Amino acid sequence: MAFAAIATHEEPRVVLSARGLTKHFGAFAAVKQVDLDVQHARVHALIGPNGAGKTTVFNLLTKFLQPTGGSITLLGTDITSTPPDKVARMGLVRSFQISAVFPHLSVLDNVRVALQRPNGLSTQFWLPLSSLDRLNARADELIETVGLKRERNALAADLSYGRKRVLEIATTLALDPKVLLLDEPMAGMGQEDIGTVANIIREVAKTRAVLMVEHNLSVVADICHHVTVLQRGEILAEGDYATVSQDERVRLAYMGSEET
Ligand SMILES: Nc1ncnc2c1ncn2[C@@H]1O[C@H](COP(=O)(O)OP(=O)(O)OP(=O)(O)O)[C@@H](O)[C@H]1O
Ligand SMILES: [Mg+2]
């Protein structure tokens, strides 16, 4: 696949970290004492059986949920008490926040609209599309990055499911996140689109951090540098894929609950 600018890998360093992250829903502890270090220029997978607490961890990191305990640091700043819109402006962006693809707009217009948002939360009034022409060069660059050049002028509604998800990723990248959180980006996709999205993630992670929840373990094995395994809200294992996949406790946790 062609990428607009072939980025070279930058040096890894911790950009997002959690210490003792804990979330109770009433008496139920959905996330317990989770420590996490997410690095620049790395793809980090968060995996685990259904109900392990993966999405809750994402909601805590993006501050959509306030933690019951523990702390979160983004780019050296403690964000434990920072509101979600500010966290998004600081560069921590979760894909679903801006995943609204407008079906009756073209691929290009969807990306241009995304480019003029100040953050992922789209609270401002939008400008008329005609005033967005200055964004064309950057929009075309993003469209090329995700391989949607041929569909540039197609209506989003006419794209296949997989291509729509790719367009969502392009609108997320329009915010130029420093840390990108993806919750099951390949869910429901066919093999070909999975390959495309894997390539996009690998490419965009050369210049930013990616933390992704993914059930497809061959994708995790293929593109993730680091894997954290959650079970019942706690970290069960972590390391590279080869290490965690050999771990007997991980094998047991996955037995009978693996989806793919
Ligand atoms: N708002 C809530 N109130 C009460 N319980 C919740 C809430 N959100 C999540 N939970 C519970 O917390 C646990 C973890 O849920 P979570 O959605 O984080 O799991 P997950 O690892 O993302 O699962 P899946 O793989 O199915 O997406 C589950 O038992 C869930 O029922
Ligand atoms: Mg989930």
C-alpha cells in the first residue's frame, strides 16, 4: 500500500502511564491496580477474555470514567483529574470519539470536517464546506495514508463496512493524536480489510503511540510490540507476544473464551 510520507520509526519513550488504576462500579471492581506504560512509536495491545475490563481501562485513560483509585500521566502531566475534552486536546484520542462518519458526505469532505475540529469531541459550530478548501492538501495526504485515494469522491454511505472503518481511522488521524486508542479496530472486518488496517496501524505508530484492544490474536502477534493481558480487571501477564502466548495462565484464561 502507498503511504503519503513514509515515516521512519522514532525512539520509544513512555508517553502514557497508569499506576494502580482502579475502577469500582458499586461493590464490583471492574479494574484493579492496573499499571500500564504505553510508549511512543510502539503498538501496545490490551487483550483478555470478554468482561476483563479492557474497555473500562480505555474509558479511564480518556477520562470518560473517573478512576476510583490510582493515577494517570500523559506526556509528563498528571491527568487523573483532567476533564476528557482537555485530555483529547492534549493528544490522547480514542477512535470512537470521532468515529461519526457522515454518510451523505464524500470521503474527502468527511476528512476535511474532521480536520477543522479542535478536538475529538466536536462541540463547535462547523464552517461551510466551501471554506474548508485550505484543508485539501492535508486531507489528501491522510486519504492517501489510509489508502482511500480511489474512493476520495465517493459518498461514505457507498463504502463497504471495512472501508468505512478505514475512513473513521482517517478522521481520527486528522486530530493528529500523540496517543491513539483503538478499541477492536478490526471487529467485523474481512481478511483483506484486516490486512489494510494492520498496515495503517503499523505505519501510523512510527510517529505516535498506539494502544489497541484486539481479539484477533494473529493481528496482535503481527503488529504489536508489547502485550498486556487483563483478566477480571487485573493484569495477568505482559511482555512481547511470544512471551505472553507461552504463559500457561494466559492459555488457561483464554480457553473456551477466545472469540476468534
Ligand atoms: N458502567 C458500568 N456499570 C457496571 N458494570 C460495568 C460498567 N461498565 C462495565 N462494567 C462491567 O465491568 C466489567 C468489564 O467490562 P468491560 O466492558 O471493560 O470489559 P471488556 O474487557 O471490554 O469486555 P469485551 O471483550 O466484552 O469488550 C464487566 O463485568 C462489565 O459488566
Ligand atoms: Mg470491550
